[in-house]
Amino acid sequence: MKKGAQFLQMFPVLLLAVLATPLFAQTDALTGTDRELRALAQAWQDAYNRGDVQTLGSMYADNVAMVNPADGSLTTLKKEDIVAGFEKDFSELDSKIEILVDQVATQRDGTAIVSGSFTQVDVNKKTGAKQTVSATYSHVCAQDAGKWKLVKMQVTPR
């Protein structure tokens, strides 16, 4: 009787372990993409904080859709224009950014949405004026030749 009672006490734990196995397997399959995109965000932050324009440029698709937070309209920018913008900014500003990734969501079309927040501090090289910007973001990434690239960006100031 005692062995039977012990088994009944352990049965819910065993059942949970058996039922949870597919759940953990699915989570592990998603963890690779999550890990890759969190690494991309970290690499982007590191390159930005070094002022490494070439590395930043390599993280963008050839054409990137930019979402206007005010009205949701889209503007498409070429990678070359984005790189030129970084070059200009880094020539005028000492900039540092801290990015937090809150969520990575894989989409049915193979893209992934990465969302979170960031705080950026810019110091004007000529005047020393300092500006801090905080915002949330939701970016779409897609694979291109086996590498994740930014294809659509939306930033909403806080």
C-alpha cells in the first residue's frame, strides 16, 4: 500500500515530465533564432559604440523599410544611405547606445521581429552638448546568405 501511495504522489510529476518534453523541444528549436538575433543586437551595439560604420552597414539589407511612428507610413532607404548617415553622425558626435532586447518572435515567412528598448547618449564633438534619447523599437530581420539582416525598422521615442 505504501508503494502504491508513493507512486500516486509521483505520478503527476512523471506525467508533467512526459507532457513537457515536446514543449521543451519546441522551445529549443526557437532558442537558436532567439540567440542569433540577440547576438545580432549585441554586435550592432558594439559596432555602434566603436563607430564601426562598415560593420554596421553589413547588418542591413540592401533596402530597408523605415516606419514613421507618427503615421505608420513607410520610407525605403538604401543601405548606402544608412551607412552615409552613420558616417556623418560619427563625424559630428560621440555616441553610445545600450540596447535591450525584450522579445524575438519568429514569423511564418521566415523573418523575425526583434523588439525592445534603447538609450542613446550623443555628445556633440564641437560644442560638448549632450543629448540622451530613449525609445522602443520593433525591427524585422530576414536571413540573407545565412546571415540575419535588418529589413524593416520602427523606432518610437519615449
